[in-house]
Amino acid sequence: MKYKRPQYQTLKRNLESAKPFIQVLTGPRQVGKTTLAQQYLAENSHPYLFASADAIEVANGIWIQQQWETARLKLRNSGATSLLLAIDEIQKINNWSEFVKAEWDKDRRENNNIKVILLGSSNLLLQKGLSESLTGRFEVIYLSHWGFEEMQAAFDFSLEQFIWFGGYPGAALLINDENRWKNYIKNSLIEPTLSKDIFMLNRVNKPALLRQLFELGCLYSGQILSFTKILGQLQDAGNTTTLSHYLRLLDMAGLLTGIEKVYVEKFRQKTSSPKFQVCNTALISSRLFDDFKTISENPVKWGRIAESAIGAHLVNFSKSTGYSVYYWRHRNYEIDFVLERNGKLTGIEVKSGKSQNAKGIQAFKERFHPEKIYLVGNDGIPMRNFLLLNPVELF
């Protein structure tokens, strides 16, 4: 692929700085982490070694040591001043961070100029290893799901195509055969994320319950449900603490998140009923029996997916740009999304065919005194324009 994600320049700048740290590329499956790393490896002028823990049945810390020794030998034999070592799916190796720390520190002592890129799709496991062993030795580059601007630039997606088919680049060439596209999303993206990134790498006592929660979250994306009500709709037994934990795992895997309600008293946010939000609208449309044409001609159903596209845009950017996403509801008053950054609040009300909630906006203003409130759709910011901007610009 010729298209380069914006994070390519960040990776290039960091690795070519006077003191490069370990570069950690993380994010959901199939968002281009491996492609981005390979693009840089192919275009840089130094020798490199690329290895993937996904390519072998059993990978342990000794495997990491072997890759490092191979890289050192290659560096010595090449006569180059530095070498790049990239290890993909690093989270699959038990205690990976301890072994990386040992090899990295050894290179620093012996003046081996090996620059390191680590790639992983399990953000939960990566963060644990980074915080426990590699403090002060790494920089994280987060790759979120592709947004409208990227899908438009790389695949010439229209706004409507992006809203329905979402931001998975690997599936973009399949959209003219919608059944094939849906099967690819379910079997090659969703299932590996659940089985390999969540079930195999985290303690999940009730996998059927987590799957049901994911299905329900996709079905009710953009809606607020209490965990108590959710339990009433699930077949497997569980409790609210278990559901909260599973929702966090789904969030860390880049599938589904639960947006919290914003309160004046911040300590109450953790007690709120979550507003389900998919991280990619393909997770909704791939599970529906109706096709693109049928749903796009139904204003109510299309409006729900369009609002989820706005929510996904806000949530995905929040993971790398330093703001938080909430919702607000009090009695019959509601604001779809509330962004918080450095103590400042910005409200966002999405109008995909519904009437303007003027009373809700006024009630929110009186209670929270936000810096700004934006309308998206109808008489506000066109949805196309909103999906092309970085939400940080809204503050």
C-alpha cells in the first residue's frame, strides 16, 4: 500500500532522533501497524530484521533473545552504524517486557546501536509490560481505527460508504460483494480479536457472557443501558462487576467501549450507566441482515449508524490526543457527547434527522457552563466536515 498513515512521520522522527527509545506501535487488529513498520523498514538506509511471534507455535523469552542475537550478528557483519529490529505480536510472549528490558540494557552497555520497534494488538497486555519493566525506555505510538479522511484518501470512500463500511483498510476492496465483506469482518477481524487478543491473553471466566455483551453493545451502540438491565437480556449468569470488566477488555481490544456520564461531582462518573459505543461502524453493519442500500433508505436506522460514526470518531481520537469523552442526561434533557480537556468541557449534539434538543442544550449550559457547544448535521456542522477534523480543534 502506497498510502502512509500520519503516524509514519512520528515513527520516522522518533527513530531518527539523537536518542531513540523503543518504539511501541499499538492499537486494534488490522489498522496497519505491521504495514506502517514495514514501510519504514523498506525505506530506511540501514539493515533491519523483522520477526513475528505470530509465525511460530510457541514463543517464549528465549525466542526474543535469539532474535536479538541474530540482529547483533547482522549488524556486525553489515558494517553499518545501526540496525533496526522489529518484533510483531510481542504480547504473545510470556514476560516479554522483562526479556526486552534485559536485551535493550545490554545493547546500551555494549554500545550496540540497535533501534527497536515493538508491535502488538493487545493494548491491555502491552501497557502492563511497559509500566512494570520498561519505564523510561519506550515511546508509544497508538494507531486507532481509520477515520473518514484516511479511507477517503486511500480508497476513495464516500461519506455514506464510510458510515456503513467503517474504517478497516483490509476489507475496503471487498465492499462491492457485501456478503463477502461481512464474512471477512466477522471471521478475520472480530473473531481473532475475541479469541486471540482477549480470551487467550486475559482471564475470562465466562467467554459466552463476553460474546453476548459484545453483540448487545453493537446492537445498542449509541444507547444508554444500565448493567442491571443488560444482565436481564443476557442468557449467561454474571454480575455488574463482571460486565464492567468485560466491557473494559472489549474497549482495550478496540471493539466496544462504554461512555460514562459526566457529573459535576467527578467521583460519580464510575457509577453511571454506560452509553455503548462501537469503535468502528463496521462492527454494527457486518452483523445486520439488511444491506447498505436497504439501511441507507431508512432514515431512522441510518441515523443511528451515522451517530455511531460520530461517536467512534470522537472515541478513537481521544486515545491519542488527550481528551475524554462523556455523555450527559438528566430527566428528559440530553447531550450526545461531552468532551473534557484540561478542565474545559465542550458539548456535541448530533442531528441526523431528529429535531434540535434546544431545551437539553440550555439545561446543559446552565449546569456545566461549557466552553462551546456544537451541532453536527442539519443546521450545524455538516457530518462530512466533522468527520474530517481532529476533535481537539473543537476546544
